Amino acid sequence: MFIHVVLFEVKPKEVAKYRKDSLIWASYTRRSRGFLAYRTMKRYGFRNQYASVYQWESKADHERFMGKYHDWLVGKSKAQVKVLGYYNLKGIDSLK
């Protein structure tokens, strides 16, 4: 399992646009091979910080999606956001 997280700073007046943009991104990832889940998260204890979290079967699936759609989706996004960081995580243990 591979998880890609993007941490954003989003001004309050941009939050609705950010959430709408996030759902557009998620709608394209949902149709991509290897996609497992998407979440929009608000960071506790920090003002104006949100994370977009994507779960994939493999890093290769994520990279295939990014190569095909990333720049195009950035162009479609309406919210003005500041990227605070990118985090790539590899699943090791899992319990459900």
C-alpha cells in the first residue's frame, strides 16, 4: 500500500473552493487503476491547514496517475492554496 499526502494552508475564504477542487481530483483518482481511497482532512491544532490523502495499491499506480493528470488538474483547480509539504508513506502493518 502507498499513501500520498499533500498538506496545504488554505485561507478561510478559499476552503469551499479547496474542498470542491479536492472532490474533482478524487473523482479522477477514483477511475484510476490501483486507487483505494481518498480523504480531505483538517489538521488539529493548526489554523488553516488541510491535507489531501490518497491511498493506492502501489507507488507505481500513484505515479501513473500523477504523470497523466497532475498538471491538467492543477490548471482546473480554483482555490488559491499554499503547499506546506508532500508526504509519501509505505504501508507496513495493517489491522482492521
